[in-house]
Amino acid sequence: MAKAIPKIALSVSRDIPFNKLVLSQSNVRRIKAGVAIEELAEDIARRTLLQSLTVRPVCDADGNETGLYEVPAGGRRYRALELLIKKKRLPKTAPIPCVIRTGGIAEEDSLAENVQRVPLHPLDQFRAFLALREKGQSEEEIAAAFFVSVAVVHQRLRLAAVAPKLLDAYAEDSMTLDQLIAFTVNPDHARQEQVWEALQRSYRSEPYQIRRMLTEGSVRVSDKRALFVGTTAYEEAGGTILRDLFESDDGGWLQEPALLEKLVADKLKREADAIRTEGWKWIEVAPELPYGHTYGLRRLRGKEVPMSDEEVAARDALQAELDQLEAKYAEADEIPEDVDQRLGEIETALAAFDERPVVYEPDEIARAGAFVSIDSAGVLHVERGYVQPEDESEAEGKEDDADDDETGSERATATGAETDTDDDPAIDGLDEDETEDVRPLSDRLMTELTTHRTLALRDAVANDPDVALRTALHALCLKLFYRYGFDTCLEIEAKSILFGNASGLSDTASAKAIDARHKHWAGQMPKNSADLWDVVADLDSDSRQALFAHCVGLTVNAVHQSYDRRPKALQHADRLATAVRLDMATAGWISTADSYLGRVTKARILDAVREAKGDKAADRIAHLKKAEMAKEAERLLDGTGWLPEPLRTADLEQTDGAEASRVMAAE
């Protein structure tokens, strides 16, 4: 005969007036966690009490019930009800649903209630939010009902909208929450599933890799082309933007690069057409112009438009406000956000006053042109007033020829020589008594005499360093700031090579510093090259050395070209880099997939990672395809300062290596 299974008797439940309930000291929850009492009270007021309290009768010393009940499990609910009573939203005698326990231990009741509670799976919460929205609740209403921000509701709904196949994988613990979050960046279910399938065959499936794969071919909103067009215009044209609700994404990714390129071209054309109405002979337009695109072109010297009295007053007022704010917060540990914003606005306005518009003569405009492009901040960049060699006026050419002829005539008059006189040895040694006509000096004699003078002049200049510096600087400036550089007797040839179409070169810190310095010195050059000597002579010693260094720097050519073998010149470039302690990492060069890693073999990628991060890091990416390996290597090398061999400075590398060894030894 089968043994009878004992029946379970559940604890009785009934409504007990709140004023008959007291908190028990047997509640095991001591640390605050989860929803605050205030929020729980609001939830009870909205939905009433969803879970009964667990209570035990309070007995006197003789074991008789007193009519009161202690609450060992449900203390937070008790306090929330108490708060509603204090706010007069609930009467003291309100009946509270309670489960009455008599057997066992009170602490066990409290512990069991908390331990046996299974938290809601995040996916269930995501789907619950989605169900509420589908039943008519707005995102704001859902946020208010569950005491979360609207942004949190957006995130939960985005997670619930991931492809069902991926949600199932997450529910089965085949995918982490961070991975699921990464998939929300692209709402295309087919693409999500395609990436997930690809990751199953990959050794690693980090969230950043998922985001990269889902945004391949997209253009970041922070790209200068996107900033130039603007996201509003892009979206109005039918473009879509992916945004990551969980990570900083610089505004998202533009999904239609071809549309963006068309919008950029159209806007640049409109801007160029407006500039063309100024009368320029030619306009060159491109989103990004190659660095050094103005080399070999003469720059017109326009006149800055002076500030009006109103502009001067406005600028002085802004400067006074800036000085006042800086003085007020000079000792402050932290500047208020509104003050910091105002300081930025003032500095921008003052910079606009400093960038005065330049006017040119109409006849100069008619033979010059302008470059129209986009700067690194996405702002239209216009460079006006450049004259191509073929557009130099004939009158100017004749004037230069006349100057040269005049100089030759004056020289002939001073020496008694004509430049086309035949060399006649018989003339040498004759004096005025031996011939009636004073014939000019022969070319041979002129050569000998000036050779002696040149030799003496070389020695004199060599013994006067100040004049030597001034003379070399004069020759360099003639070549680097003027179209025609014939006004010097020095055989110094200053050349500044073009670098081709290397992308982003103009946006580097080095390029910006050189361009700003060149613009500064160009503004101090006289319009007529004949006046240059006096300008150079009037410079103080520090300014002269600074200008000299700038000019010498412009002539440096350490570029390796397959068609131009210059091993000794490149060796000298290495020595020069050592002399100035050139550190390309400090100069801003970063090893990325575009700059290096994606353009070399997998073996070189692994060597780079191995050198910077060690063998284990290299081994972890060795199985990846080249494109993925380059991206992963870019992440690993970020912040390490690693440089490929051609960018290293030997002595600097040895010094840094020795320092690293000393640090490691000390540790």
C-alpha cells in the first residue's frame, strides 16, 4: 500500500489595519538597495499594493496575542505605506493584505522571501516595455511609471527591437548583454544576423568589433564633410543616420556616403559660384586640397579692411569682458559651465575681428584665382589671390626685364664695360697715352677682377657672422616668398617640395604650425623684393634667427622616392632628426589601419603588436583576416606611441629604451 503524501497547509491571509502593524527587528535586510521608498510609495499609489506583507502575531510575556502584528518580511513596503499615511494619502486604519505566519523563525521568513525571489531577466524587461508601448503608452509615460529616464526607455526598446534570432541567443546565454547592446547600432535585422554568423567563425567577438562591422562603409557625423553639409540637410535629402544609444558615437554614422558626397559637391559649387562673382579668373574646388597646393604661385598683397568705429567699440567691450571674467575666476578651482561657455563665445568673436577681410585691385583679381575647400572643423575654407606663372602680366615681365637691363647698364657705366664686348687680349696693359679712345675693359679682365673681389668678399662675409646670416636669410626669403628671386649674389637654391596627395596632411599639427608661421612672416615681407634687404637688416637678432630657421625648415626634404635615390641625403635627415630630437608620436602621428596597418602585410602587423604589447597580444589576433587584424592592431597600439621604422629617431629610441629598462629594473 502506497504511503500517503502529507498535505500542505498554507498560512492564512487576511486584511489587517495598518495601525495594528509594527516593524520587526528580525528583518534580515539592513542595506538599502533597489527602488527608493519614495518611488515605491508612488508605485503603490499608482497600482495599489501588489504583494502582501508577511506578519507574525505579537505576544505578551505569557504568550497571549496582543492584537498587534510584527512585519519581518516586507519592511520596505511597510515604510512606503507609512509614508503615504504621513502624506494623508492613506488612512491609518487602511486594511493591508497580510499573510500570517506562526511557525518557524521570523528571520527565516525574511531571508526566504529575499533569497527565493528570482530577478527578472533583462530581456523580459525589454519585451515588457515594448508590450506597454504597443498597447498605447508613450515612452514618457513608461518612464514615469517605472521611475526611469526617457533615455533608459529608449535603450530598452532599442534592445527589444534587435533581430529575434539574436534575442533568442541572448536568452540562451549564447550572447552577452554588451554584445547585444552593440548590435543595436544598426536596426537592419538581416545585417545583424549576418554579422552574428560571421562572429561564430571568429576567435573574438568583442562589442567594438560588432559596432565596427555594423557601421562599415558609413561616415561618422564628426567627419568634416558631414559637419560641412549638416545632419539636417543630409536627412532632408533622404539620408539616414545610425546612432548608438549606449556609447559615445560623436553623433552617429551617416549611412549613404554617395549622397553625402553629392551634397558636399553641390554646396561647394554654390559657395564657389558666389566667390566667382568677385571676378577671379579661376576657382579650384575640392573637399580637401593637397598640402603645398599653393607652392609656385604668387600671392597677391591685398589690403585689410579697417575696422569701423562700431567694430572697434564692440571689440574693446568684448576684450574688457574677457579680462574681467578671467580676473574673477583666475583663482577658482572650477569655472561655472555658463561662464566657460561665455568665455568661448568671446574668444570666437575676438578671433573673427582679427580675421579681417582683404580687398584686392580689380586688375589683380582678373588674373588671379582662389582655392575653395573644407577645413578640419567642417567650415568653408577660401584662399584668395593666387597668380599662376602663366597668368603673370606681360607688363610685369617687361618691368622685371627693364630692371635687369637698368642694373646691367649701371654696372657697365660704373666699370666702363659693355657686356657684349669681345675679349681682346691686345687691349690689356694699354693706357690713355697709347690710344686716343678709352676702350672698355675686356670680359677676361672683368672676370679676373671680379674673381678677386668675390674671393675677398667671401672671406669678409665669413668673418662677419651677422652679415652672413642676414645675406643667407635675404637669399632664402627671395626664393620662398617671391616669384622672382634674382636679387642676390649668393648661389643658394631654396626649394620647397610638393608632397603629393597624402590624405589629411593639411590637418596635422605640424602643417598647421608651419602654415601659421609662414602666414605671419609673409605679412611682414615688403611688396617689392628690392626692399627686402632693408627689412631683413632692421629685424632684431631673435626675429632674424626665427625667420632664418623657418626658411631653412621649408627646404628640408627627407622624402623617400623610388625614382629619386638619395641615400646620403636621407642619412643626413636622420642626423638632423637626432639633432632636434624629433619624436613623431609627440608630433601627432598615430598608427591606424589607414595610415599604416592596413597597408602592410599581416606579418608586419603582428611584429608591430608584438613589439608594443608583447607576444600574447600578437598571438590573440594572429588568426584574424587582414582587415580585422589591422583594426584590432589599431586598438591595441592606441596610446603606446609605437612607430614604424622609417619614423623613428635612432638616438631618441635608444634613450627611451634605456629609460624603460631602468624603470623595469627598479620595479
